[in-house]
Amino acid sequence: MDLALDHSLERTVALKEYLPSSLATRAGTMQAQPRSRRLRETFELGPTSFVNEARLLASFDHQALLRVHRFPEANSTAYVAMPF
């Protein structure tokens, strides 16, 4: 998890990214890419599941669960912004 500035919310957020090191790596750019052709399909299914989980968490309002501000997709991966 990293800290980031959410410009539209004008606040610091904790940012979680879907980038499992066993499946993917960062290219010379910001793009995530699978480690091999064999892992491509598995890696490409991940962001959808990651966003679905974030969407589900965002639908709850309970003190025992992390709040989710937003869950953007970019750079061939997905992110979840949560309170810091």
C-alpha cells in the first residue's frame, strides 16, 4: 500500500494496487504486464475481481470495514483509494 494525493477529493489516501508479483511486473512505462504469456490470462482476470471486491466493500458502511473512496482502472491494472 502506498500514499497518494487524490486530486479530485483534495486529500491524501492509501492506495492499494492489483499487481501480484508472482504474475506481473511493471514495464519501462507505468503499464503492468504479465511475467509470461502463460500467465497473461490469469493476470488479466485479476483487475476485474479486484474492482468487484472494491465495489462490494464500497457498498458497506460499517466501522469494522475499510471505507473505499474510489476504484479506478489504469496502466493495465486497478487501484483502490481508501482513507489514510
